[in-house]
Amino acid sequence: MSDPILVKDRPLSLQKQFRFQWEPAQESYVLLYPEGLIKLPGSSGEIMKLIDGSKSVNEIIAYLEGQFPGVDLKNDVLDFFGARIWKKLDLYQRLSQRDRCG
């Protein structure tokens, strides 16, 4: 899967209006935003934990494949990042701070 909007070699971070956290009542990670909440079960939460402003999509893929040797996770991770809900919410900052300033 290819997404021309998502820059795969630049660090990702969440937009300021989103908060990612573990929610004991949901027994899952959740993404909070002004209009609601998205439950992120299983691998979705594990991927989202890696969006910290220092890792690109490619680095997230490499990290996860390092954690699960012999498993090709690239398409699964790209599918996660390409989900329509993320585009609709404009979830990610696609450029690093350095790129925005310069």
C-alpha cells in the first residue's frame, strides 16, 4: 500500500489536540481528541506508542520487525497509517520541526 500524503522517512508526531494513553476502563490504549475517543486494541496501540516525534514510518516498521524477527510487518503497518480515520482526523504532523522551520 502506498500513501502519497504520508512521508515515510520523516519523524511522525501527533497533532497537539490528540492525547494517546492507556485507559484502564477500556483495558486498551485510546486516542483522545476533542470530539471523542478511539480505542486502539492490540497492535494498533503498539504502533501508536512508537509515534513520538523521533521515528519515521520506515523506522517504526524496522523497529517492529526487529521485535518480531522473520515476520514481514511492512504492509500491516502501512495499512494502519493509511486508514481513512487518520486522514479524516489529520492525526499526524508529517514533517519534523526542523523541516517546518527551515
